[in-house]
Amino acid sequence: MSILYVDVAQNGHASIDSSITVDGFDECFSRLSDKPRPLNLNTERQRSCDERSLSELTIGLSPHPLFRNVDNSSRFMDHFDTGVHTPITPNGFETHPMVTEALDALRRSLVFFRGRPVGTIAALDSSDENLNYDQVFVRDFVPSALVFLMKGEPEIVKNFLVKTLRLQSWEKKIDQFQLGEGVMPASFKVLHDPKRNTETLMADFGESAIGRVAPVDSGFWWIILLRAYTKSTGDTSLAEKPECQKGMRLILSLCLSEGFDTFPTLLCADGCSMIDRRMGVYGYPIEIQALFFMALRCALLLLKQDAEGKAFVERIAKRLHALSFHMRSYFWLDLKQLNDIYRYKTEEYSHTAVNKFNVMPDSLPEWVFDFMPKHGGYFLGNVGPSNMDFRWFCLGNCMAILSSLATPEQSTAIMDLIESRWQELVGEMPLKVCYPAIESHEWRIVTGCDPKNTRWSYHNGGSWPVLLWLLTAACIKTGRPQVARRAIELAETRLSKDNWPEYYDGKRGRYIGKQARKFQTWSIAGYLVAKMMLEDPSHLGMVALEEDKQMKPVLKRSSSWIL
């Protein structure tokens, strides 16, 4: 049984070391002790692994426009003022009244199993039709977990990680078909039996989900959260437990398995992620690829170097090299690449083909020419045979920045795009889950006439406040905290007054979602994470990784190819 150590200062605020080094991740991770080093918030943080930490560097980033198109490495040379000078209370937290309200709501959302908190329900909505909003979702709990880690309450996160890991070992059958051993549940519910005075857990692996789709992202979020817990607390004992090591290997076995696919990206079905309705993302959606990349990098830090672990480490390293090359080359879109696609020739054969996926230039949507700024770019929603989904997806692009799937130059371009297209992507409520919406005949075909996903609603161009924490983290990493502050202040004008809705509708996010639940927990937690991270940028270390220098060499796709 491991004992967690949290240093509590005189003012009662928990202090946890959450720094992250720029280089030498494996060496740094191996040096982490079972107990974190006590940290005095009023003194300069100690350097980790003899290198400057990401948290130290982000504090010195300049928000001045002069530095926006400069390579990230040049930002790290001097300490500039970020403009992050928010008033805080003696307890180290901001004075905005929404913070207290959000924290109270987050506490009320806690779910207990046999006396211990194991997660937060999806929504506190008191309407009659709760559906499955009274369950604990793996992806939904992540921002809640980050809040508890930042506040020095890691036991809740640990309980969640352990319980979901045990659920993974359950037999998973849907209509007599057995799912892969490593599949993590989408959600679980605590069932109370008042007669027997017992509590049991009921997990959903997709058999109860709308559309009966198993979650691909749950396993990735679990690994990412395990790394965040380890980084925040310094407690490596949980990740080193045989059960956790086996759980990671089972997840990795599923996504690293060999098959007929010729791409290093992960083939997925519609509805397997946050976009959990039919939205035409079947194939290789950017959200899954970015989470896949992040989970692989986190697993490299968490897997033990024993016989079983080493085998996976080698497979992960090879996949990361191929995946980063593929994504940065084929999923990336900027003005130059758009012009190249516009001039593509089709039906090209052999390794000399320029149009490798046989994309028809006539399939380019008209909106993308006006949407693409002179300076800026983003990762496409999907790329496959004769298919390029040109829609912009928020989670995938922000996670690409945080995981360093995006190069420093690409990260800068993504932020340039967000600032250039602020009205389209942020509008009156952060933040568009995707842009633009699909409508008319295309909507009927792609969504199957889904009335919940009409244009500019829900997954079809709706605005989701939870994405605020991902935007904030990306802004801090790229040296633009002022962009995050602007988005947070925008959310503060309405979010509390509207009772923390799940999503907003309309081109500018002006209307509360027509079927949005109120007091949505991840809307509440997403705001808190953004607020706390902007106050103390060192928290970024829990959810961000610096670029792996070993991924830079150009890869050959085949020894028989002429390059």
C-alpha cells in the first residue's frame, strides 16, 4: 500500500511538484521519488534533471505579437512578462466568484463507492430524462481529475484509476461477441442495493451506448491521466504496480496490433470518441490520432524496463516515428499545401505519386479557401483513400500541440489560425468542437438525419465550454496566455448565468444547446482547469510534453522507394 505525500504550507494550500523537463524524459522520470519534493510557492522552483523545466520556461514567454511567428526555442532564451498578474486570495486562488461556485458544484458531483470518491457524474441536471448523465465517464472525468490534482487531492484520482483498471478486466460481450481484452469502459455507475446494503459497479463498454460503439479514447485518456497523476504527485508506485503495467500493455496491444492497414494511424469508427454520434469521422479522425500519439508517449515514461515492457517500448518507438511523419506530412494543411491540393493530378500510380491518397481537387469545399489565413494552419479532420475531411476539430489540434505531435512551427500556425478566425472558432462562447457545420443534403447523408446534430448544434459545429482547458493549455505552451485569458473572460460573461450548459448552439455560440444538460460537470471542471492553469502555468507539466528530438530524422516509407 503506497502512501501519498503532499506538502501543506502554512496557508493550507497543497504544494505539489509538477515541473516537466524539456529533454531527457526517461532519465527524469526514473529519478522521480515515491514522494514529491516539498515546494514553497513563494520561492523559485528547483530545476529538475539539471535542465530548465517547461513550467519555468512558460512563465517567461512573451505575449507580444512580435514573438508569435518565432520558433518556440527562441522564446525560451529570455524571461519576458506574460501579463499573467491575476489577483489571488491568501489561499492561492483567484477571487472571481465563479471559482467558488464551480468548486462547490464539482464537489456535489462526486460519486462514492463504499465510502470513497471514485469520480464525478457527467451532469447534475435535475431534469426527469437523465439518460446516462448520472454515470462516471472516463473522458469526462479527466478535467475533474486535473482540478483535484492541482488542489492537492490526488486520492480521488487514484481511486478512479484503480477502479476503471479493475473494470477493464471484466468479460466484455456485446450480442455474444467478445471485445478486446484491453478495452476500457466508456463509463460506469454505482448501483446501491438498500435491502442488502451493498454497492456494486456497472460498466458500459458500448453495449448500452447510443449506436453501440465501444470507446477507443477511454484507454488513451486513462494512460494520459495516469501520467498526469504520477507527474503531479511524484508517486510512481501506482504506475509501477503489476496491474497498471498489465493494463497499459493490454491497451497498447489493441492499438499496436498488426493488420492489413498500410498507415500508422489508427482505424476507428464513428462515435468512438468525444464525437460520439455519426458525424462522418470514420477512418482516421484527428482526435483519436492525437490522443493515440499522446498516450504512446506517456506510456514510454510509465512502462517498466522489464522483459515485457522493453518489447512494448521498442514497438512504441517505431510507431511514434512513423505516426509523427505521417501526420505532419499528410494531415497538415496550410496555404501552401491547400494550393498544392488544388493543383493535384489524379490516378497517379507508383511511389513517385504526389497525390498519394488520390484526392480529387474537385472535392475541396468552397469554405476552406476563405477560412485558410495567410499565416496559419491546422491538422485535417481525417485523411484516407480519396478522402480529406477539411473540417477543423478543436480537441485534436489542441492535443497535437500538447503532445508535440505538432512541430513548434505547426503549433504556432495552429494558434495563428485560432486568432485569425476567432469569430468562427470562438465567437461568443468558447469553443467550436468542429468547424464548419454540415447541413442540407450532406447533413442527411453524413449524420443519418440525426435531429440532435443539426447544423451548429451539439457535435455539428456546437460550442463546448469544456474545450476551454485544452485551449488554455495550448496557449500557455505556445507562449500566448493572453489568448487564453480573452477566452476565459468571454466564458465568464455567461457560463455561470446559464447554469453551466454542456454545449451552445449557433454560428457564434449564442444560444444554450437545445438539448444541452445544465450543470455539466466537465463544463465546470474545464473552466476551473483553465483558470488554475493560467494562474500557475507550472500545472501545464501534467498535460504537456516537449518535442522528442529523436523524431526529427526523415523516415523512409519503404526501402524499395526512391526518395
